[in-house]
Amino acid sequence: MTIDQAAQTTVASQEGERATPDALDSLGRWTLRPGVSVTVLPHGVHLRGWITSVTLEGGAGLPVLWGRLAEALAGDGGAELARTAVAGSSLRAALVTVIGQLHDHDLLVERPAGEKGDAAGENGDAAGQWLGAVADRPAEAAATLIRSRVRVFAARPDGPLARAAARALDRAGVRAATGEAADLPDGQVLLVAAGPGAPSPLAVEQDAQERAVVVGLRPGVGFVTPVGSARQARADADGLADRLRRREAPGGAERPALPALLASSAAQRLVCAVAGLRDPSAEAGDARLILGLPAALVAEREPLRGEYRTWAGPVLVDADRVRPRADVRTLAEALARIPVLTDRLAGVLDEPDPGALPQLPAALVRSSVAGEVLVSGSARADLARLEAVCRAAELLLGKSEPGLEGDGGPVVGAGAVHARGRALRRAAAGAAVRQQGARAGDTAGPFAGAASVPWSPEPGRHPQALHWWSVLVRRLGVDADVAVSRLDTGGGGAVFHAEVRGRTAGGGTAVEASADDAVAFAALSAVVRVQAAADAPHARHLVTPGGASASLARPEATAPWEDAGWTTAWLAESAAREPGLQEALTALTGWSPQPWEPPADAHADVRALWSALRQCGFSVLSARPRHRTHSTLTEGSR
């Protein structure tokens, strides 16, 4: 909307309300934020603030209108302008519209009481200018900083990192005193801002207003922790130092730029927290940062750069960190959290990557688990990545207790529904094996104990079942057959088990709510197995797909042309059957998966992985007790 259109609308709305004060009458309370840049256009004006901007367009008189408004903001606050722009006039309507846009884009700041003119700060210094640019109430923020007690602790208080942090605080208008803390690791500096009357900046349990960060520096790499209590900051620092140890650059003296970058970033985070400003990570505009999770700054020397990264630390102390996180509910949420778990600097898992692996007919990705190659495949690369992350986490968590390796370990999923679906399918595969061999002698073959269901690739079958069967036997040339059985759930609903057996190549199995779904996933698993054998023969672990991910991948709506032959529509159909299937699988197995937690003596890496999964909204469930399931949707060692 242009200024002329907005003015006409405003004039119409002011009819009969001319006595009501408007934005021009209250303009004296406000001034333009320090640092706002103004570019006058032929028919408008463009304004750029700290993190916002707006372009106002109108007639040729708009630049003149802006000039008068700018004079009022810098001078008497618009008293004279309000008298000359009579109520109900187009001039006043245009001025009110412009003022409203300035407020909407946070380009105005409230003047300190009794002050006219520039509100940058008492002396116009750099700290005052900065607070005027970013704070809602700069005077209050400055007063809070003046009252705060800030200490800088290090094992060597005279070291370059501690001195740089103290200088950065001083430039922000905060007096900082240094102190020795012999228990701090070399290369770490603790910055603590205590509220008025706090007995000690380190006694965080005695002062709820205390805020702290730790800045750490190692050869070639460093970090700044999220703001928290001193205990939380030190726990985060230990975790970050451990994760970044493998990224240290050997040899050479540290350049001054990296310590300066880290120290100034730490001071900025602490000052923002004390003054009630937004954390700098919130201003980064990085969509990779997960809302509700803390962010750590990680900086590298070659090339010199610093980035905020979502941090899921292994030790949670503060109340806002201990609070349970919401489960992942959609595939988009799960995919957004995978980079947090697999971050190359601060993550706990290796990043799944397609690399040179084929993406058709099935999509394959590769990652590393404890030095071994893991390959995952599915109908789409995003689903393959999700399965790879879940399986890699299962393999690492399973090493926490003897006998939990392979399929006997805990089950990981992106949220409770996904994890439960994976766990129940794994347990149901074992029940299928038992039912299929239940009759004495097993004279009718392996499916004697379950109701056999005829299946052949004929018209009328689900398009996805026909598609993946055709890919396997025609495109890949695998000589295969399929056996489908309906498992006895004791009246708890329909559960179908499909096994695709290749005479010359590997097969696949699946447990789903319909015969066609079971055949489709079993054939897709066989396709993944054939592709992996050809293109990743050295993979130690192979992950084949299952229907549990359909509950995440279900789209909110499908396009009119997306029939059952489209993957999205197929997943939507499968997701609709998932609640009933999970009930039937519970009746079949007689088991309900429960949350799993590492034992007390588990390795620190296991607890860190478990904690990171839960913070990212993933669920970890126990495996079925006293039963080693038959390998199906995911495998351990090949």
C-alpha cells in the first residue's frame, strides 16, 4: 500500500473521531533510533535500522513530508507539526501513516524522561549509541548495566583472553574486575554478572539474577556458551571443549583476531542478558537455529569466522534447560533437527550424505558409526536420512549394555509415534517368525502357523506395491517371489507380514496394516539391498525402510493430481492406518514400548547422545525384554 492509499483510508477512519489523540500528538515521546540510515528516493524514502528496514513510496511530496517529520523527531517532537497538520486533513493522515510504519519496523525509540533531541546516551558514547539502537528503553538498560557487578575469572587472569573480555565489557559501559579461578581449565574464561547484593559472583544458587557465560579457546577453534547460571555455563563449556577437541588445529601461535572475536562475543551475550536485550543469536537470522534450544557460538581460525549453532549439551542444570522438549511431530521438524545432531563441530552423530550413491530407483545415503560404514535407503532421500540417523543412534546407544547390540538395543524415533512404530514393527517381525513356524513339523512351509494371503502383481493392487515389485523384478532383474501372511492378533486388528525372497539376490521383509503396504515396503527393502550390494559393498550396516515414518511424512494436503501412485499420497494413506496398526501390533506382541534411559555406569558419550536426542524431540524406547527380534526393517551387522 502506498502512502496516498493509506492516507485516504486514514482520513475515512478519522471522520467523527477528530478529537481523539493520534500518533502525531504523541510524537514527542519518540525519536529516531541511533544508527538508522535514511535514503531519500524520488517519490519516497528508504530507512534501514539495526535489523529492520522499510521503503515508503508515494507522490513527489513524500520526501518533503519526511524532511519535516525528521526535523520534528530530532527537535521539538512534532508540537509545531501537529498544530499545522489539522485533524482530518490528508497531510495529517499521511504523517500518521508514516509514524505507524516507523513503529511497526522498530525504528523509533522512547525518549528518556525530560530529554529532547538525541536519545543515544548521556554522553553520546559508543555504548549509549548501541543501546539506543537495540534496546526498547535504552535509559533503563544502561542503568541496569551500571548497577551490575561483573567479574572475569580465569586460571590466568592476566592472559590475553581474560584481558580481551574485560576490555570488551568496559567498552560496553560495564566495569569488570578480574579474579583467579584455579579450577577453570586453561583456555577458558568465566564471565559472571551478579545482581545487586549478591554475596559472590560464583555462588549462583544464592542469586537468581546472576548470568554467566564461558568463553573457551583451543588451537584454531573456540566457543562462547549460551547464557545461564555459572554451573550451567561451565557444564556447557566442558561439553563444547570435548566436542571441539577433534577440530583443534595443530601448531602455531594463536592470532589475535580469534581471541578478540570470542571475547567480544562473550561480553556481548552477557551484556544483552543483563540489560534485558535479545540474545545475539536471535538476531543472526539463521533458519538452522532451533527455536527453544540454546545456541553456542563456535569460531574457527582458518578461515576466521564465527557461527551460532544450536547446542544440545550433555549436562542440564538450569530449569529452562531441564524442561522437557516437545516431541517432533512432522518430517520437516525432524529434518530440521538432524543438522543439530550431526553438526560437524558440535553434533553427536555423523551426517548422512548421498555422496556418489545412486538416488534412483531408491535413494541411498551413507554415514559412519563408530568407524563403520552405514548405508540407508528409502523411497526418498529425506526419509533415508531420517532412518540413517535413528539407526546410527540405536547402534551407539546399544553399546551401553552388554547384549543390546544389533536389534536388541533401544529404539530411536523422531517423536513418540515414530519410535513406537519402529519398536512395534521390530517386535512383530519376531512374532511373525514364531507364528510361521508354530505348527509341529512345519510341514506346509514357513507360513504354516499364520494365515497365508495370496498376492500376485495383477491389476487392482496398490500402485506402490506394483511399482516397487516391478522395479525389483523388471528394472533390476531380480528373480524373486513373495509370501504374505496375516498374523493372528487375537482380534486386535489386521497385521500383514510380507517376505520378498530373491533367488539370486537379497530380499526384504515388512510388517504393515495391509497386504499391499507390506509387499510395497518389502519390495522396496529388497531394492535397497540390491542397490547397496552393488554400490556400497563395504557397508557394515544396512538400513531398509518401513512404514513408521509415514506418520511424520504425511502432508497436510495432497495436490488434486496426486493419486495413490504418488509417494506423498501413499504415505498419507499409510499414516491414516498407523494408529490402528500400532494397536494391533500391541495386541500381537503383548508389549508396550517404554522410555529408555542409559544405565548409571554408561559411557559419557552414550549419555550425551541420549540427552541430545531428547532435547531435539526424538524419543528413545526400550527394546522388547528377553527377546532378540528377527532383523527386518533395520539391520545390525550384515
